[in-house]
Amino acid sequence: MTHTRPTAIAAGPDAGRAPRAPRHQPPGHDYVRGGARFAAELIAWIATPWALWQHSIPLAIVSVAVLIALPAVFSTPGDRPGGDAPVSVPGGVTVLIVLLYLGAATTAAWVAWPFWVAVGVTALCITAVFTEQTRWKALTRRLT
């Protein structure tokens, strides 16, 4: 005769699972900081070609391709929670890429959109600069 242990009945989707270990995230990668950074990046992807479209359609297309490709291709090792990009760069380069798309978002918003939208985008980008300080300090301290 085989004897089995009685099991406790637990409710919920995680019933019976071992507790998860907390994920290690680099400095500056929480939802607020990452959200502000991503929102500014998304605005840069939209506003920059919008502002350039009236001057040159090919330039507008190239601008959005560059703004998307830079952070996708270049990153500092260990900076991204999901993995590193194909080309490793020093932390200072990552900071410059962020500053590039914050500047692109702000400038393009003032060129392409109404005053009140441009003010909001500018406020978001200034907020992103302040929320990025922890991440930027960690990035510039690294030697890689």
C-alpha cells in the first residue's frame, strides 16, 4: 500500500509555488523613471519626423530610424534589465543617447505642435533629466 502525504489546499494563482526571488534591477530602472524615459523617447520618435516632414520626407524617415536604432543597438553592459544591446558602449555614451532623444523630443515638440503640448513635453523631458540622475551616476561610475 502506498501512502501519500496530505496536501494543504491553497487558493490563488501562486498556490503551491515557491516564492520568487526579487529581480535585480540596475539603478534607475523602476516604473516611474523608466516610464518618464520611455514616454520621452516615444515622443521623440513621433515628434521629430513630424517636425521634419514638411522640410524633407527622407530626413524625417532617417531621423526616426536613427532615434530608434541608437538605444536599440548601443548600450552599457549591465544597464538593461532585459539584456544588453549588440554593441557595448561606455556609460557616458548611453547618457548622451538619452540626452539626444530628450533634446529631439523637446525641440521637435516646439516646432511641430501647439504651445500647450510643447510645454507638457518640455516638462516631461526636464522631469526625465531629474529622474535619470541615479542611473546616470551609476552609468558614469562604471569603467566599461
